[in-house]
Amino acid sequence: MRSTTGWQAHGTTELRRVSIPRRDLRRDDIAVRVDFCGVCHTDLHAVRAHDGDDVLVPGHEFTGVVTETGPDVTRFRVGDPVAVGNIVDSCGVCVMCAAGQENFCREFPTLTYGGTDRHDGTTTLGGFSREHVVREGFAYPLPAGLDPAAAASLMCAGITVWEPLRALGVGPGSRVAVSGLGGLGHLAVKFANALGAEVTVVSRSADRAGEAVKLGAYDLVDSGDPDAMAAARDRFDVLIDTIPVPHDVGPYLRLVAVDGTLSHLGHLGTITVEAMDLLVGRKKLSSAGSGGRPATAAMLDFCAAHGITADVEVLPSARVVEALDRLERGDVRYRFVLDLSDLS
Ligand SMILES: [Zn+2]
Ligand SMILES: [Zn+2]
């Protein structure tokens, strides 16, 4: 066993800088010096729900540099820039894994933190730390030209919107709406725009129209304005709903065009739907989460080709509590990223 320094939840509001264990490298593992790790709503939920007994080190979208390789590693060398997301292992043999959908592994993928390691049964600890040890198959070369701080958030926020956009066939001519202009939403706007779609942001903050256009949107529909919502009825082939809190999907379904799809991504939990909101227009309600290895690699290639990264506010990792508090208030444009170099 080796050790590193990380930020461990203490209660539901505090994180403490402590020494945490990392496994010795297995044959197909790489060790990564974590340079930047994004702060996700999942991290916020995990800390706020932390019951005190389990060891919680959040963080599941990070970039860094390979510092050591196991003897069977073929895709990485020491010194390579690397990116890791919210899945670090899967069974590798089920139908989902065989289809490149490790995110839907029948045995459940091993999560980057709060998961159970498939080999030694330990609880996985996340990227709010200076070093991570991960199977090479779940690490991705970070393309040259992408800023490592701004690229970190591609690995959770990015892939979470990328896979459904691709699966729903978004491309030139698609009319796409994005609700919720946060970490996921702002990347959905950038991706859909770069894929050739005409993108509209749906937001209750009409004063964010300028921001939306800057990100690549064509316009903004004010969700608080009944006339604007009525005017946008049946308009979008795909609506990417990234609102991170419980909400009524009815008003958003009504914006979806005939045979179109609402992809509900930002909030896990019960959704109540009026059947009539689906019936009128043969509309589809869908969801997705994270992405498989092929989609993740394709997303990074696409980002490199189009120069896409997240818009981030980088903070030294010692300010992690401030980042979580501000994320909770929606006070971030659009993603916090922790700089872990203060843990050296
Ligand atoms: Zn996340
Ligand atoms: Zn599997």
C-alpha cells in the first residue's frame, strides 16, 4: 500500500486534508499525479449526504500525468498527460461491456469514488487527492492542445451530455434545446453547436441570453415567460434537460417536436409525467449517465478537433469547501476545478 494526500469529507460540510491509501500498482494499472479535478453536483450530494462512517474522498473528473506504469500497461508511458472520469472499472464481459457501454455494466461499473474495488473490496477514493491509481483501460490520453484544467470537466460533465447527444443523432440541421446552464448544460451547448445543430437555451434567467449566445446558442427561451414557452412549443428535436434539482418535466416536454426526445440528465430520482405530454406528438422521455470507453475517447477526439473544453474557475484545492458552497448556490460559470498542486 502507498499513500497520498487528499480531501476527505468530515461531516456534511467540511473536508479535511489527510493522508489516504492508494493501492500498489497491479499489472495493468497506472499511477497518475492528479493536477486538476472538477467539482461536480455528485460531489456536492455525496458530501451533504455523508453519514460519517464511510470514508469519502470525492472527485471524478480529473487530469494529470502518468508517473508509473504496471508491467502489462501498453497505452501509456511515464510523463503522458492523461484524463480519468467517473468510472474506473467494469466486469468487461457482460453484454453492455461487450458493446462498449461499460457505464451500464450489468455488474455495475466501479465508480471512481464511493465504489467497491472489484479485486480487493476496498472503497474507492476520488480525485480530490494528489495521486490516483487506475486501470489503464479506464484512463484516456489527454489530447495535446486541450488545457488540462479546463479539460478535466469533460470527463464527467462532458461525457454525460456527449453520449446522449450522439445516441440521439444530433447533427447538422438538428434543433436542440438545453435547459439548465451549468456544468453539463454549457458543454451541451458547445457540443451541439459544434455538431452542427441549432441550439437554444431554455432558462428562467432571461438575462443570460448573452452568455448563451457566447457559448454557441442561437437564442434563449425564458422558461418563466408563458408566452415565450408557448411560442417555442413543439420546436425541438432533442431537449437536453440538465436541471440538477427536482422539477416538472411537463413544460419542457411541450417544447419537444413530434417524435422528438427529452433526455433527462441532471437529476436522479422520481420523475412524474402526464401521459398526455408524451401522447401529443409521440414524444419520448429518455435518460443517460456517463459514457462507455469508445464514446469517451470519441468525445476527447472531438474536443481536440474543435478546441472545446469547459469554462472553468480554477481554485487551489484548499478552497474545496468554498467551491462546494458556491456550487450549491449556483454561483459558478460554469464549473469549478480544483488545482491539486497545493497538496504536494
Ligand atoms: Zn460528476
Ligand atoms: Zn460488464
